[in-house]
Amino acid sequence: MQPTSPSHSQPGGIPPSPVRARPALRLIKTNDLPRQEWLEVRKRGIGSSDAAAAVGLSPYKSQLELWMEKTGRDQALPKIDPHDEESPTYWGNFLEPIVAAHYTKRSGNRVRKINAVLQHPDQDKAWMLANIDREVIGAPDVQILECKTAGINGARLWKDGVPEYVQAQVHHQLAVTGKQAADVAVLIGGQHLEIHRIERDERLIRNLIELERKFWQLVESDTPPDADGSESADLALRCLYPEDNGGEMDFREDTALSAAFSDLVAVRQLIADRQALEAKLKQQLQAAMGESSRALFETGSVSWKKSKDSLGLDVTRLLKDLPELQAQYPLTRTGSRRFLIL
């Protein structure tokens, strides 16, 4: 993709026409595409919703988890149920047309759906794919609409404007399509709509493409990226290596891994010391409060209240009185690997 070139005079004083970016290719139509086939198409490249994870900016998904998806190792990873009404993804999809309609009402810009997976027109970037929520029609200053919803937990990410991970997603879309600007319409808390404009930034796009290219090379070479300490990376590692083989590895000559082990031991000791101090300070305050429900201090307050009684099932006693139930209703719990410092 070539950025628009500055105007230079030609012989005769006639300025040349600006170089325009080529439009995206339509890789496949999605009108009647089953969800499973759509997911398989997404594995053929980095989509706009993958962009933040591919470059390490996603608060929800690590590079390692994304790499597992792209290399077909995601069978054990939890899957999003598009019909789960407790899922933010469900409500995001359900409210998308409402957000788009309100965007049109607020801005006056007409929009339409693009029922296709788009692909970057340059052969060396053919792994760059994009799904666009809406195309803005007839507006000279904006061409793409990205619709978002933010609930109670997600709203904090929008307090300073468009989060980095969404900016990465939108610039990926601008890179694939060659468009110049996008509007991000976000419905916060179900009743507050904000519209943010993102203009094309060539330097940012170049950096994004190179970082994504490095990630895609890891996919093509079947090389896992480094874990980043996130819950997503922890989940990915547990799914990638669910079983141990009883073998032993000697890392005593590996200075980097030996240093990592020493740092881990030191950090765990620091955490243990801090937890012990936390417990001592908490108990000091509890002893001073006695039977009081709340205590006030110069910089804040604490509460110490009894929760409501709940009714449970004493399984241990039940099986002791009726041991035959164990055989009638067996339950196998899959074991998991434990990481212990010996």
C-alpha cells in the first residue's frame, strides 16, 4: 500500500494526480457463511480484531493465545458462545446495529454493511484481513465506522478516549482498505454514546504492519511467542502443555533461565513477606474495631460485616451415611499440572 504522494509540478505546470491507495480485496462473502467456516477463514491471516493481540496491546488476549488459534492449537481453549447472554461479545453483536443507527442519527452520516472478509491488496501483506462493522457512505472526511459497547468493567478503558487496543484495530482497518479516517462509536453503560474520529497515521500504520509481520512469521514458522505474564498467556500454556511426561530437563548451563528461576524465588519471597505484613496490619485494625461494622480513617474507610447465612450440602457426611452414592454418581475431575518450587 502506497501513501498519497505530495504534489509535484509536471512540465507545462500541470500537477500530477495524487497516488491513491488500492482498495481492499474481497476475500470471501460472509452473507450466508456459517460461523465455523468464518472462524476458519480468520486463521488464514491477522484480522482487525486480532491486531492488538498480535502486537501485544490487547487487555484480553495474549500473543501466545492468538498464536495457538492461528496455528490450529486452540481445541482446548475456551470458546466464545455467540448465544451466551452473559457474554460481552453477545451484547456487542446484538447492539451493533443500534449503535450504528444512533451514529447516523447523531452525525448525519449514512452507513452500510460490508458482507465480506477484506484482504490487503499487496501480495506481501496478504495475511492482513479485516471485517468492517460499517462503511460510511458519501462523507468526504470519514469512510469507516467501528461500533463498540462498554459495560461496567469495560467503561474504565474509555475514560481517556479510544483505548490503544481499539486504535490498533482501526489503523489495521485503514491499512487494509486504504481509507483515510474512521469513526469509533462506543455505547458506554447502555445509555451514553461517544463518537471518536481516528485519522490515518502513516507512521503508526508502518510500525503496526511490521509488528504484525513479525507475529505472522512466528505463525508461519510454527514458533510460539514469549509468554507475557497475563492470565491469557497462563491459560494458553496450560492448554498447550496439559500433560507432563515424567522427564527432567537440566537448565543449569542456561544462564538466562537460571536467572529467571532465581528472580522467581526472590519475587515469591517478597510477595510472602508483603502478604505477612498485610495480614498483620489487617488484624491490628480488626482487633481495634471489635464488633463495629465500619471504621473511618484520615485517608479512607474499611468495613467488616458478616455475610448472610447460606445453605449448602455436606457431601462428606452424605457419602459417609450413604457410601453407595459414590458408585452411582461418579464424577471425574480432570487433573491439572501444578508448578512448585522444590
